Amino acid sequence: MTYQHKTLANGEWKHKPFLEKMANIGSEVERTIAWKEKDNEEYSKLAFTRSLELFDLTLNDKLSLPELKEVARAREGWVDFIKYGNMFRSTKEQWRQYFLQLLFAYKVSV
């Protein structure tokens, strides 16, 4: 597999705290939404791919069961929102709010 985040995929990601990982995933989620709002499907697709890459790197880490569930459910909902029929009926505002809260939690923990 070819990674966009090469240094993270080479092991750097494993050393980051859980909330930092989630905040980084949120950055790619935000980019995906922002490029989609600007009608730039190419850049939106690239950001979406990077977000999945970070989700998958996180899922491959040693996580506690609650963390594993959180990441897996977020990934499932995110893919549904962008690529499938949005059966969970999520909105871009909900995705932004979810990751913004994780970013705040990370900032408070540092």
C-alpha cells in the first residue's frame, strides 16, 4: 500500500496519544468537507483517502476496547456519510462538532 502520510505509517503514528490521533483524523475530515463545499471533488477525494489512512493506522495500533470501538464506529459513519447512502443521517456540522470536541480534549490534555 502506498501511504500519503509516509512518516506516520513508518511507525511515528504509534507513538502519538489517542486524542492526538483523533485530532489529526479530524483535520483530514475537515479538509474533505471543505473541499467538497468548494466543489473540488479531486482534493476532497484525496483528503478522504488520507482520513481513511489515518483511521486505519489507528485501528492497527494497540487500543483499549473503548478506543477501538470509538475509532471503528467513527470510521464506519464517516465512510457512510461520504461514500454511501448516509443511512446514519449524519451531517457535516455533526462531523465537524465531533472532531472539534476531540481537538479540544487533546488541547486540554497537553
